[in-house]
Amino acid sequence: MAVGPGTLPTLHPVEGMRLGTASAGIKKPGRQDLVVMELCEGATVAGVFTLNAFCAAPVQIAKRHLASAPRYLLVNTGNANAGTGQEGYQDAIRCCEALANLVQASVEQVLPFSTGVIGEKLPVEKIVAALPAALSALDENGWEKAASGIMTTDTRPKAASRQFEHQGRTVTVTGISKGAGMIMPNMATMLAYIGTDAGVEAQLLQQVLSAAADRSFNRITIDGDTSTNDSCMLVATGRSGVAIDRQNAELFGKFVETVEAVLLELSHAIVRDGEGATKFVTIRVEEARDSKEALQAAYTIAHSPLVKTALFASDPNWGRILAAVGRTGIDNLDLDALRIYLDDVCIVENGGRSPGYTEAAGQRVMQQEEILIRVILARGGVTETVWTTDFSHDYVSINADYRS
């Protein structure tokens, strides 16, 4: 179950980046579950990773290898290689070594990524055996197959692609992501890989990615759980001949805008495919004193099981939203000034139910697949937005059966 159409857009290839997908049979025989991404010589790479203290072995290694001019990204699904201690770390290194030997690269030039069940031993032999098939499948047009190859409980692949022109040259930004559950900022149960043929120095690329991820992947939540394996990578190959720096403010702004648009589309696709999701919910907190309190209010609503189950039932139980706002912990809220809306329907003002509110109006909004909850704090000029889903029967079933 997912919200909205699941068709993929046209995915423009990124010159200097090839992707190959193969079947290692890690969790299910015959499933495409191994992806290798080859980066051209001279490509720069940036990454943001989970803040979970139990970050998985591949995350630890990817962070260490990031400074070593990476040439290959190695992704497996079906096994997270998390909670596996030193043995899991060595297993991930063995996979990196196997790929490095096949492509005549150093082990430090391979970044590993894993997603799947936590606490199980990584099937190194299966992964190593499938590497030649993944390498033989390397293709600049391999984005769509890779989008399927990195899925776990996802019901559909997720991808986005944008282009813009600069002085007669086309700059491409294309990306894929996976994620459906354990979604929570910093970051999510997600993997994301974005490539561009622009040339960007590594430090600047990191700044662009960190800022864009903070406004996209770090603004989505399904269930309030933060995973052990979350990683988002941005690769710049430089093959378009367009160099990005801060000196050309107009070009830099266009590049940032395009990267952010791709990341936002990928992050929204994760929410739309949230486990058991039937609603795509935007929570916008306006007129906050600062970003911290705006996000505090937004996440309190987004993580409320009572709000999320009411959304699934299409029940305009506005009292649940009011109660969530009331327990945000924001000091000195002026309840008489605060207003709450479902789309364009005012449900709360002057400290209680809006005089103009009707159950029919609330029901109309709650029956929609896409819903906007607006909270106007009347305390300042800051607005922040978070995206989430409802909680359905299927969410419980998917997670109860996850290891079976």
C-alpha cells in the first residue's frame, strides 16, 4: 500500500557513474539484492549518516573510507550487518576487499552499505559470489534497476532526476532512495544515492548535501524510530564540464536548488511508501519563535499514535491534534492566539474549537489521501515543515512479520 502514483520519472544518466545490479540471494533466492556503483576517476563524494550510536559496521567503514577518493559503492539488502560487533566489521571489510581485488582498486576506495534485518551475520560468501555479475551489469542507465535492487520492505522503487542548462551545457542530478519503516530524522531507515555530472570540490559538496538533507530526509518521519544503517551519498563526477563554486552565485544557487529538489522528491517518495501508509501528511508549523520550537511542535504531532490512527480512520477527531500541540513543551504558549487548521478548515482558535468548524468540513479533509495540518503559534516569524503518514493495520502486520 502506498500513496499516490508509483511511476518512475525519466532517469537521466550521469556521465561518469555506472550502476550494476545482481542477485546474491541474501534473504530470498533470485531476488536482485546487490548493487555496485562505479565512479569515474576524480569524482568527489559527500555523505551524511545515521546518528544512531549502534551504527552498523558498513556505516563505520563508509565514514572512514569517504576521505580516500572513493571509486566504488557496494550495497546489499536483506541483511543490515548491524549489531554484529567486530565480526560484522571484518565481514564488511572482506566484501570491500573482494570488490577491490576484482577492479584493481584499494580497499579504502570501496564504500559498503547494508540494509535489512539487524543482528544477523552478513553472508559474505553470497555477496562475493555475486560481485562479478554486478560488475558485468555496470551501465550508466542502470539507475532504475538499482532503485529496485536496494529495496527492502518498500513496495515500489524510488527515483528522481532533474536537469538545468548553463552556458549551453546540461547539468544532470539523478538519484535513488529506499525506505519505508523505522523512518525518523537523523536520518531514517533509508539509503539514498544521488549523482551529478557537475564538478564540485569535496568540501563544498559536503556542505551542499548536509544542508539539503537537513531540509528533506531529516524532515520525514514514519514511526519515530531511527535506524542503524541510514546513509545518503552525493557523487559529483565533473563530466559535464560545469564547475560549481560560490564565486558564481547564480550557478551555485541553481545547483543547490536542483539538488534540494531531487532530495525532497526522494524523501517524499519514502513517506508515500511508508509501511502500511494510506495518507501523506504535511505538518507545517508557522509563526514560531525559532526553528527548534517549530520542529518540536511538528514532531509531537507527527509521532502521536492517536493522531496517526485518527488519520488512518479518516476521523476528524481534532481534539487529538489539539492535545498533541498542548504537550509540545513550548513555554508560555498563548492559547488564545494559537490556531490549528486541517487544510483550509480552521479547527481551533481562541483556546478551543473554532466557532465556524463543522464535522462535515473536517471529514472532507480527513478523507483525502493528502492532508495538510497547519499550526500557527503566533510567536514569531519562523516556519518549519515535516512530512509523515498515518498508522494502519498493515503497519503492524508488516513489522510483526518482518523477520519471517
